[in-house]
Amino acid sequence: MSTQTDFVIDLGNKMKVPIISPATSPSLSVKENPFFIRGALPSSSQTKAIAAIARNYEWRQVVIIYEDSSYGTGIVPHLTDALLEINTLVSYRSVISPSANDDEILKELYNLNTKQTRVFVVHLQPYLASRLFLKAKEAGMMSSGYAWIMTDVLTSLLDSVDHSVIESSMQGVLGIKPYIPRSNQLNNYTRRWRKRFRQEYPDMDPVELNVYGLWAYDSITALTKAIAKVGTTIIPKFNKADTRENLTDLDALGTSEFGSLLLDSMQNTTLKTGLSGEFRIIDGELQLYPYEIVNIIGKGERSVGFWTEKDGISHKLKMNGKTAKSMNEQLAAIIWPGESTIVPRGWEIPTSGKKLRVGVPVKGGLEQFIKVEIDAKTQAVTATGFIPDVFKEVIQSLPYAIPYEFIPFPIDSPTSQDYDDLVNKVSSKEYDAVVGDVTILASRAKYVDFTLPFSESGISVVVPVRNDDRKNAWIFLKPLKSELWITTGGFFIFIGFVVWVLEHGVNKEFRGPKHKQVGMIFWFSFSTLVFAHRERVTSNFTRFVLIVWVFVVLVLTSSYTANLTSMLTVQQLQPSITDLNDLIKNGEYVGYQEGSFVKDVLKHMKFDSSKFRSYSTLEEYSDALSRGSKNGGVGAIVDELPYLRLFLNKYCRKYIMVGPTYKAAGFGFAFPKGSPLVPDVSRAVLQVMEGEFMNNIIQKWFGNETDCPKQDGMAIASSLTLDSFKGLFLIAGVSAGSALLLFFLIFLYQNREILATDDSVWQKLSAIANAFDKDKDNSNSMSEEQSEGNEIQTAMLFAESEASTEIFPHLPLQSPEIRISDGLGASPALEGFSTTEPGTPVHENITGTTEER
């Protein structure tokens, strides 16, 4: 026994004698006791196998029933840790004293029966366990819905339990024990042992060998091998202690010289063919065996599977002790307590006769979500609306029935109660659950467990819609921002000036009086806006600048036209406020739903709490927004998305949702911490949300939104900014500036004689200005005028000649003398005609033709 081993180990350490023991208590450490060799598996080695069973059946809570001794308490921390690794909690620890009477055991069982958990792990000695199961049967805890698991000691020593107790009170119990493979050596030894037992104890019922007897036999065999290895020539000898007075008998024993040599051989030894299979001790610890999982049926047990640390649970085991690889990692069919074949779900509603107490919020508005009514005569509470319908469907989707009743919880100003107070009713055990428009928050999740959300999440803002800008007389200025208007106008003047500079000296249309030249600068550049400029340009620099500028004007006019068209034709709902910071700066009042956590969110966003106003109904929301902050209303309503969707569905043309959506987890059902209902209800919520029921219930309570324009992600036309056209203006400015710079460089080069004079700076600048203002294309202009005049006179001459030949066909044609005066004296003869030489080919040709006629 573990309690005995602790004392003997202390003797072995003092006398330096190896102590071999099948003690299972994890508190007995091989590392702390160098002369201790454990010839059995510690009870902590089975904890992962027990956890694997719990995970296999998805049990989330377990009760441990253990003995109040070093044997019982040693397993508790190890089993708790193993269960936590698979997210299973130890909901309760029941301690049974070895000296407890039947009444005390029955009282403890009744206490366990008032709790939800229905999975019990029993870690007791056989004599105490048999009494426990008898009383469990009496308390009705060996019926359908319960699950019992025995640890290895009780399962391995099941033969020592009265068979009547097994048949009457332990049917359907699961147990685990180290797996001992069958072998010829074991079968032969078992026959010899039974024969000898009948000879020595003829009056006793037959007793089967258990694993502890096999391990003891293998330990003696290993000891024999160790002695043989050390050698038989060494005589065991004790070094006596010095003779002194007052020595105890234990101190007088002395220390062994042979023990240390024997210890080295025993701490690491292996028996390939022991009675228990491969018996291996490494560093003083027996190595792990596979565990067999058995089901108590009738007078005995039936194997239903195996567990190994490497492969986990499996239905079959290979001959070498490893689990068989199988896609189905389930146990064989199990007969549970109450002769049931249905796997216990691991929990039940407490057997106090009460229904599940479900708290529901009672408030004055938003009845589409939840409405609670109390019958005046019967005081029966009924809840209707979107959320109660979802809850009812979820409960019906569970694979088992849960009776429940609604308990009203008022949320209004007179009581000053909010949703946090409602949630606290669950943590204080007044309610078993909360069903309502309760948002999942981190602060609330510290005290309760929420199911998965069944609604959309987020917090947003609703503000009034501004008046329609299409009725504004100055809407034509809206497409462009003011800075873009100013930049565009400045560039029109700049381009006009550049063109004037480039054309002033070579183009007469850009010359004349000063007022005419100034007007030309504005006229020419602004006429490009509608491509109405008629002035001819002669400079290549000017043409280059105009090509770039006309492209810029084309892009600007196209963008302006498109944006103005959008503003005039598309119906737009533009908010009066676009940013929450504007509310803070302007000192606007902000509305929220009474009792909601949104109030705390607004405080966190640095809003002044004196600017808060709470409301309960959609009509109050609309009235407050219509009046505005200055008339006792609010500038905006901040609430959760489900409420705002419902509000906008009713008032979609008067208000609009703006600003970013702040994340929230949505609505969920609240249960006590660690409630086994949470995972099942969460799965049912997913099942309901994925079905057609959710669409039907939304249609039932919130109706269609097709009558309202879609507001999510609506693209509202806005004024174009300068940033969108910086690249265009940069190209236009660089091209115009480059042309202007090259022009001045060439101009200065052409007038370098002026710069080379010894005149003063002012005189040089005056001379440069005169040179710039001088008409550099005077001669060309004169030539063009003369050419046009000569062409006119020549045409007249040919007309007269043709006329004379028709009127006087017999008269000889004479060559007229042609002279063109430019006002400056005699001019040269017109090219192609002769005025003094009648013998020219032209003259002869004309004469010949006349004679032929």
C-alpha cells in the first residue's frame, strides 16, 4: 500500500537497501528516494486515458470522487491537468473518507445529484467503491443519462468486489486497467496457481490473478537476475553503527554494502518475456503499458477498446502492444447505466424540479426584437419578437428537451437597471440563462459564457439628411472645390500671358493698344475652354504650349461635366454630419438607447456625458433628430446596427447612416460560467442561422427593405479637389514655363549687342523692352500685302483681256503695261509677266493666240 511504502522507503534510504514496491501514489517520487524502485504504474499514468474517453464522447465537465488518503489525493492534480488539455473542466471534487458510513456516502451522492454534471470518475479502494455504487443505485444515479469511470486499481481488483454488488449496482460502468497480453507462459502459470490455491484454500471462492500479482512476480524475477549479475560470491553484509548509548533499534541496523551494487542493476532492467509481458524498469520506474477499456456487464467485464500514449483510443490492439491503425477511432458498442445504448451527454438539468430560469428584458420600445407580456390573471410570462423566436427554434433544434420559463427583468429609468444588471443575475445564480438583445462584451464575458452570436455586429451613427442641393442656384460651382477653381483660373491667365509673350513680336493679332493686348491675354486663354479661339498662331513654342493646354482643358471640362451631371441627375442622401468629431467640436447632443452599453462607448470616445440623451422607441429617435440639438433633440443617434437598420427601414428618406462602423460581437444568449449548455446551444444557433428559418423570421419581424434606397456603400458625388489634377497642372506649367524660358534665351541671344553696350542697366532694360515690342515680322507682312494686291490686279488684267478678245475679235491683242506700287516708289515687275520686252515667250504666246482667232 502507498501509506506503508512511504515508511519502508525511508528505511531503505537510511540502510541503503533497494525497496521494490507496487505503490501507485504519484506523491512517492523515485527521484527524491534513490533506493525506491516502483514495480507498478503510478496512478497519474492513466489520466490521459481517462481524458481521451471524455474527449471521445465530448464531455465538457467531470466530477472526481476520490478517497481522502495519499492514495486518493495523488491523482487529482494530474487528472485535472489532463482534462484541461482537452477543454474539459472538473466541475466538482467529492472527497470520501475511508471511515465514512453509508449515510454520509448517500448524503454526498444526493449533493452530486443536484448538480448538472453526470460524468463521475471514481478513484477508490474496492471496499469503499462497492459501498459507493450500492448507494448510487439507491439514489437513482445508476440509470440512463449517467456515466461512471473507474480508475485502474479498482478495475484491476474487480474480482475482490462482491459479485452481487457488481450485478446489482455497477452495470454499465466503464473501467480502465493496464493491458496484459495472453501468452503460453502466463496460461501455464495461471493453471499452476489456481491448482495450488484450491489446495491451500479449499473453502474460499476462486480468485483470479490480477496485474499487481503479475508485476510482483516479475519484480522478483528481475531481482533474481540482478543478483546473478552482481555475483554470488559477495556476502551480504551490514556496516554496524558506532556503539553509542540511546540508539534506536533501527539506527543499530547499520547500512548495507551490497545494496548499492544491487540498486544499479535493478534501476535499469528488462524482462522480454515476463508474465505481464515486456517488463521494463528504467531509472527506477516501470514503463507505460497500453490501457484496456472495459465495460461492466453481468458478473464481469467486456473489453471495448484500448488506449496508448502514441495513438490514443482504438478498438483493436496489435500483438506487439500497439494500437491498430484504423480510420474509426471509436470504442465498441457500450451498454451504459440503465441498460441504455445512448451515449450520455454528460449533464442534466438539476433534479430540483425547476425549469430553466430564463431572464428576459422588459422595456418600452423596439418590440420587433423582444416584447414581454405578463398575464394579469395567471401571471404567466410570454415573450415574442425576433429574439424569442430564435431562442425557441434553437431549443427545439437540440437533441434533447429543455423545459424553461421566462422571468421578466425591467430595464427603464425608474429602476435605473441596465443590461449589465441583467447579466449579473446569471452570475449570481438567480437566472439560469438570459435571452434578449444582450450584446456580447468582454466585460460581461468575465462573469458569464455567451453562445455564438445570432445577429450582425457593430455600432454606427444615424444623422438627418441635408436638403437637396439640386434646388441650389449655385450648384454649378459644386463640381469643383474652391482651390481647384482658383488654380484653374490662375492657369488660364498664365497660359494667356505665355501665348501673348510668344506671339507679340511675330503676330499682328497680338499687337495694338495696351487695353487690346490685355483683353487678348484673357480672351485667348479663356476661349480655349470651349475651343472657340480664332486667332492664328505662328510660333512653334506657342503651338507646343497650346497642345498641352488644350489637353488639360479637355480633361477638366469632361470631369466637370460628369460630376455636375451626377449631382443633378442622381438622387443623393447627403448627411448633415459626416464625422463623430464634428459632433464633439460643435457640442451637439447625442442620443442612444436606454440601458445600452453604447453610453460607455461614447464616454470612451471622449464625448461629454452632459450631452447624452437616452430614448426607448424609434419614434423618439425620429423626433429627437428632427428637432436637433438646439431645440431639445440630438444631432445624431449612436446605436447598434440591428436597431439602426430597423430605424432606417422606417425612416429611410429622412436619415442616413454615416461614419465608420465600430466592431461589436453581436447578440448572444448568456449562461453561467462553465455551463455545458453553451456548446450545444452554439451549435444549434449555427444550424438555425444556416437554414431557411432565419430568413423567414427576419421577414416576419422586420419586413422588406426594398422600398428604401440602399444606403450601404452609397457613392455620393463630391466636389473634385486639386489633388486629382496636380499632375495635369504640373505638366501644363512645366511645358509653358519651358517654352517661355527658351523664348527669352533666344531673344536675349538675338539682342546680345544691347547687352554688350556700356549703357546703364536701366537703359539696357529699356532697349530690350523696345526690341521686344518692335514688330519683327514687318517685311513679311509687307510682302504678303503686296502679293495679295498683285494677285488681284493680275486677275483683273486677265479678265479685261478676255473681254476685249470677245468684243473685238479682229483687233490684235496688245500687252498692257503692268505696274504695282507699294506706296514707296517704283516696284519691280510682277513675276511671270514682262513690261518692256515684247519678244518674251509670254508676249509671243498671247499674240499668236490672238492671230489664230
